[in-house]
Amino acid sequence: MTKLNSPSPEDIRLWDNRNLMHPWHSLGTEDADFMIASDAEGIYVYDESGRRYIDGPGGMWSSQIGYGRQEMADAIAAQVLKLPFNTPWTSTSGPAAQLAAKIAAESPGDLNNVFFTTGGSTAVDTALRFSHFYNNLRGRPEKKHIIARQKGYHGSTFMSASVSGKERDKSFLDTDTDSVHFVGNVNPYIRRDGMSVAAWCDEKTTELEAKILEVGADRVAAFIAEPILASGGVIVPPEGYHRRCLEICHQHDVLYISDEVVTAFGRLGEFFASESVFGIVPDIITSAKGITSGYVPLGAVLISDRLIAELTADDRSEVLFSNGFTYSAHPVSCAAALKNIEIMEREEIFAHVRDITPHFQARLQELRCHEIVGDARGMGLLGCVEGAAPSDSSEAKRLAVDKEFGYRLDAKCEERGLLLRPLINMCVFSPPLIISRDEVDMMFDIIDQALGEVNAEMC
Ligand SMILES: Cc1ncc(COP(=O)(O)O)c(C=O)c1O
């Protein structure tokens, strides 16, 4: 092993192919040709040759304030020198306590109890384990089942993967199929011809209630839902859907877990989207990603005062929630989150998102002019283009669009200096929240040109 301090691109590629296992990647591929991301600044990422790309996916739905912030580097370095680690089992630290207080102040309703984790999956895992713990303590050990949704994505620990509803992601891996139940895809795009969105909403909320009754309300602990299903293809549920789901859950004494790993921290122009955008105060919120703008790992679970009070009200000798991680409430991550939030507030980044959203969404809708675009959808600075072959296409053409649209569009955008995230027949994007109007135009001009080519090739 030589040259560890200044590896060449060839070295990096060699080590990457031989030794580094990537998430969601086929094993045994020794010739994968990943782009080597070398630098990043603002909304741009640079490869090893210095080529610049707009970071369309914004890291992975995570880059709110953009890259290369000196203030973030300073805050992280200062915390590393002051207190690089604290054991949260037996002591606390200033950044962790201050961040918990800040999040509680910005959270909806009475969600004032904050448990820090290492990322989104561990936040979801913690929330699900809390729902088990809650029912055990309340003397209802049979009330453990979870209802989740097709196309939902909640993470990659055993429990968070079990409640994820993207079938392809489960190939060759086991999940808990005994206590997890799914309701169908809520995407209004797939509703039957002639059906109104309101009728679709009725159908989907009725389906949730029917599922609770089928499993048995006395056996269902929680319903978990992303406000917008991000990795499932930026699926925006119909108006009023979340409100009605919450009502149904509460009628049946089922906890509502709102997975805001993507939607919190400004992606929809608000601190949290559950109440400000969708009008619900859930029982539990999970978050991660934008909490530190992806500079360092951190996740958070917010639990309502009501639930905590229910567990501590009775005369119990001990209410020990034995869940946690060595890096829970990590002081460096919490210091980074505090600086990230300070920057977002000082620069009024949420207001900027609200300002620029109509233009972003209008440019997204214009992409429908290409015949190959079956759907273009989004909210805030979240977008998705879904490919669909024209209705009179041959079976072979349909299959090709279904399998290749996302990868072809992504490749053509990359040639033009824009990264997207391909998901089979879709591409999704969520650029850094600091993106300017001109940069939004640059981004959509590239997608438009690339779509023109994909359309010519595939239609
Ligand atoms: C909604 C949602 N929940 C949970 C997760 C898992 O987060 P992490 O990858 O940080 O574990 C993700 C990741 O994309 C997500 O989008």
C-alpha cells in the first residue's frame, strides 16, 4: 500500500473496484467505472479531471446549504478540538442539549423529546422499537404490528428495511414479514382512468382503515409514512390524505410515525413538513440528512410529550428505553447541525425555497411536452420525471422504456454537466436548497435537451 496521501485516479479506481463495497451494488464487479467525486462547492460537484456537475440529487436529498462552507469546517474543527466524543449513556454535551432544545422549539405540537441517532435508518429503527416499547409498557404486548406503504423507503437496518415497500430492494435479503403489513401505492398517477383525485384519496384512506381492521386494531402499533415518498419516485399523495390517515390511526389507537428524513429541514420550505405543509401533528417524527446538510452523519427521532407522559404517569419503578448507539448525540455532529441551522436561518434559506419553488415546479411541468414523459411531479425542491412509452407502442418498446429510461436520461444529463438519480423508469432530483433561479434554469435546460434525445431514441 503506497501513496495513501496522494492517490492517483487509477489507484482510487483499483482500490474501489477491489476493496470498497458500495451500497445497492452488484457484487463481484471489478470493472465498475464510478465517477470519482473530488471536490464540491456551492451546488456543484467536480470529478477528478476537474469537470463540473450540478448536483441534481443534492447529495442524497441531503445538501441544504451547499458544499464548501468554511463556517461548517470551522464549527466541526472547533468541536473536534474541544470535545470530539461524549458518552451519551452517562453524560451530556452542550451541542447535543442545545440542538435538542432547538429542534423541540421548531417541531410541531408537543414533539419535544429528541433522541439522536446515526442517520435515517437508525432513526426509523428507534421509532419502531419505541412503538413496541410503548405497547409493552402499556400492557399490550400483542400490539406490535406495523403498517407501511408500497413504494415507501425507510432505510437499511433490518426493521427499517422491513417497513420499506420497494420490492426490488428486497432481492435475496430477509425482512420481517410476520409483523409488517403493506397498503398500496398512493401515487395519483396510477389511479384508474376517469377516477378523480378525491375518489383516489377516499380509496387509499379506506384501504388503510381496512388494513388496520384486517390485522386487528388491538394488534397494530404504528403506521409509518413519508409525507412525500422520496426514493419511491417523489410520490405526492392526494390533498388531505395525511390528515385522514392520522384521524384513522388515532381512532384506532395506532401511532402515526411521519418519516421526514427527506422532507424536514427546508426541502419543502419549512423546518418540518408534517404540520406546516400537510396539516398533521404526528406522534413521532424521524429525520436525518438535511439536519447537517450531509456534512457529517446524524439522525433524530422526535417523540410527543403525550406518549412519554403515558409511559411515566403510572407508578412504575423503571421505564428504561434500552436503545441507543455509541454515536448517539455525537457532539461533533450536533455542533455541525447547529451551525447548519444557523446558516439556514441567517440566509433565510427556507424563504428562498418557498420563493423559488413555483419556478422550479413550472419548469418541471414543461417537461411534459416530450412524448416520452408519462408523468412529471414534485413539491418544493423535489422533482421526478417518469418515462412511459406512447400508448400505441410495441411491447418491446414499452419494456425498453420501463427498464432504461432513467439510465439513459441520467447519462445524457451527465454528459451535459448535470447529475440526476436514475430509478429504473424515473429520474429524481432534489438540488441543494441554495440553488438560484438561473441555476434552476440551467438544470431544466439540460434535462429538456437530454429528454429530446431520449425521446428521439425511444419513441
Ligand atoms: C424517507 C427516508 N427514511 C429513511 C432513510 C434512511 O436514511 P439513511 O440512509 O440515513 O439511513 C432514507 C434514505 O434515503 C429516506 O429517504
